[in-house]
Amino acid sequence: MPQFALLFSAPETWRDNLSPEEIQALIAKYVAWREGLIQRNIFRGSQKLVEGTGRRLRTQNGKVLITEGPFSESQEVLGGFFVIEVPTYEDAVEVARTSPNLVDGQLIEIRQLDFMVPPPTQN
Amino acid sequence: MAEPTAASESAIPCTELVDHLFRHEFGRMVSHLTRILGARNLAIAEDAVQHAMLRALQHWPFHGTPNHPKAWLIQVAYHRALDVLKKDRRLDLYDDEAETALTRQIDPRQGRAPVHFTNEVADEQLALIFVCCHPALPRPASVALTLKVVCGFGVAEIARAFLSTEISINQRLVRAKRTIRDQNIRFEVPSPAQLPDRLEAVLDVLYLLFTEGYAATTGDHLIKDDLCAEAIRLTTALTENTATSQPEVHALLALMLFQAARLPARVDAAGDLLLLEEQDRTLWDRALIHRGLRHLAQAAHGDHLSTYHLQAELAAAHVTAECFALTDWDHILTLYNLLQQLQPTPVVLINRAIALGQVEGPAAALDALESIPYDNQSQRYRLRHAAEGEFHRQLGNLPQARTFFQRALSCAHSEPERRFLERKLKSLAHTPLIANKKNRINVSNLPDTNRLYE
């Protein structure tokens, strides 16, 4: 069965000025969504990325250039990702569509994991 | 009884966040950190807790709720506070004492909460209340600061509750924290010698918090109900500590509980204010009334008769009357006569006049009302004018009644109030000219919300 990575990005400032009550309400929604994925047995993993920093490496004229984040050219910061296992891209879109992260200014990008053939057995 | 909080915490299912957990935990964590860092570092404690909660928002969606959410939060807050303190190391204002105290507190066994006893938590919260409600701070600043750091409200929520802007609330908070620092206010429950003065300021602030929540002027209703609940929660905490469990604290708590008991019956389905006599008394919260009566009994100790005692007695007289007709107005008038000696404010005098009207009739009430000097509070004018209008109506002086109701209408604050007065004006048109001048018959009263004993 195909697996998809859901990449979550958000503008850096979106959490400013939230009250404890609002923070809790948001967490409750997110956690419930994640629990739902686990219960439907389509959750395969999730990771959070450290925000506000990063390294980019590329070569130019044979030399390795290293850029240190934050990378100012992008408005959104990649915050973390989920891996889910569903039959099609359309199913992955439907799952992402229900995410509470999908509010103003936030972005979810979906990419299918390209496995070696034959695919690794899931356990 | 002392119980480590880490143990009681396992009762919370790890995926379920109990209502207001973050809001209440905010106050507990700020209290705890402020005890370690000193009241001078209140702003650092507050920042650290806010930071920890935002970290939870970043992490928990991806990793799920940790097994011990509170322990997780406090550990993150400790480390944030430590980072902030260390950043100042080279500056003059560097607080090495706070850093040492915090380092000592942080448990070397990573991720485990230090053993923390529930009575210690309660004491820390009380100490923080005493810091926020210090007499050196202006009352409005204390109210905002208590809401922010003890109750865990956001600045936007406070602004909504007080119909103010976030900027002005923020300024108030910053100034208050500066005063705490400059005056070197200590983080402690005051000694018995200082307690009466300090407690008076605390009760003042808590009652302001409550009345702000209770008042039916405009503002966000959900937030306002929360203000009442918080005021009751903090006053209850004061009654549970041996040092602060004074008779007037029980009296204030009883007063709040009696008023809160009537909240569900105060407006009809359309959101219109209902008169005390129109309210469906079966909607009054019996459990709150009984709790109030228990605290009223506990208030009856010592020889100090506070205004809270009298106001609680007054509220009790209303909530224990089986129906409006059975209200004991003689008793209420006696209480107002005592209250006006302790607190001769226009609001008390107006309410006393209304009670007098119930006992001696509208003419006596109007005499009493006319003798009350005018002040600059339009809020009081509307209460006064509405009362004058009502007693003129009862005397059959319909033109005067109309004039006063119209005056009240011109200074009405909220939509429900406006509709209430418009209803009154409309009813004048249908009132027969032969008025019934006898006492105590079906006298319409002011809306319940105006009967606030401010």
C-alpha cells in the first residue's frame, strides 16, 4: 500500500498572542486528529522539526556552499510531517483536508514515498 | 493532606486535556516559578510558562500528549527561565540568586517532575494573589494582573472582558510588574500583623473581578461567566488556608455564590433581562445557594461586621425567599440601614430607597431617592432614574414616570437594558390612571442586574 508524507508548514508568527485557553483548544484538536489516524490504522509515523534553523548545502564550481537557516525566501516554515498509509493520492488529500492545521496561512504539502520495488513489508 | 502532584496527575488520561487545564496550570506554574525566582522576576516566570505552552503546541500535535503533561510543561518552563536568566549574566541586572535557586530546583533526573505537594501548590497560588493584589498597585491594575498571571487569561481575553484595548491592558500589566519590582514586593502570604490590610486589598480585587463578570453591561458573555468562576475559585482558595480563612472571606464567598446562583435565571430566551420577580426561581442553582449558606454560617465569627457580611445577608434574603411576594423586605431594609452606615455610596443609598419603597410605599421611596446627591457616574443615574420612574408609575404619576424612564434609557449601557426600559415605557401607555397606592402589591422591581450591591 502506498505511503504519503504530509508536510506541514506555517508562518513563523502564527502562534503569537495566543492565550493558554486558545493553546489548549488547538492542541486538543491536533491531538484528536492524530489519534484518529492511529485508530484508522493509517498512521505510520510523525516527526517535528526544530524551527528557526537549518542548513542547506549545494555545490558551485566544485565547492560546497553551506547556507544556514532560517531561509528568508520562504514565508512558511516546515514544522514537521506525518506519514500515512492510504491507497491513493486522493485518499491522502482527504486525510490532509481534515487536519486542523489547515487554517489561514498554513500549508500542507503531500508527497508520496517512492519505495524500492518490491516494497518493504509493513509490520 | 499532602500528596505529590505527580501521583495525582496519572489520573488524567494522557490523551485527554481536562477543561481549562492550561489556563489553571498557567497560574500554578507562574506561582511556582515566582516562588523560586522571587516576585521581582514575575515577568520571567510568566514568559517561561507562556513559552512552555507554545512549545506544547508545537510538539504535541506531532508526538501526542506526554504521559505527564504538567511535568512536561514545568520542565520546559524551568529551562526557558534558566536560559533567560543566563542571557543576563554579563549585565548589571543579572540575578545570580534567582539562577542558583532555579538550578537547584531543576531535577537532574531529566523529564521527571520534582516532588511537589498539593498544599505547597495552594500556598504558592495564594502568595501570588497577594503579590498581584498588593495595596501599592492601583485596583484596576491588580484586577488585570490577577487575571493574567493567576487565572491564565490572555491579554485579548482581558481586553474583551473590560471593553478595553490590548494595548492599554498591556500597559497596565507592564506598569504593575515594574511597581512590584521597584517596591520589592515579597512573594509570601503576609504575616498576621499585615494580614488585615493586605487581605482587604485582595478581597476588593476579587470582588471587582466578580462584579465585572456579573454585570450585564456589554462584553463577551463567555468570558464574563469565566470571570465569575475564577473569582469564586480564588476566594474559595482563600477560605481553604488557615491564615486567610477569615470571616469576611467566607462572607464574600457566600455573596458571590448567591449571586452566581441566580445567573441562569437572569435573562429570558431572547436575552432580555428579567426582573427579580419575573425570574423562574427553579432555575436558581440550589447547590450554589447551599454552599453559600454554609459559608455565610462560617462568616458569623469574630466581632468585625464587614460590608461583605451585610451584602451576603442581603443576597441570602433574596435567594432564600420562596417567591418574590414572600421576600422579607423588613429584614432587607434593616440590612440596608446598617450598610448605609458602613458604605454610604450612591448605589447603596439607591438600593436602600428601593427596599424602603417595598416596606413603606412609593412615596417614601421617592423622598429617599430625591435626597441622594448626584455624582458623576451615569451608571448610577440609570439605576436611580429607573427607580424614580418605577415609583412614580406606582403612584400613578405617569408623565413623571415617562420622563425618568426616558432619562434612564438615555444612559443605558447594554442592549438588554435598553429593551427592558423600552418595555417599561411601552407598559406605561397601558397603565390605568387609577393607580394602586397600597404597599407591597405586585411591585415591579428593577432588573436583577441593577440590584448589584456595588
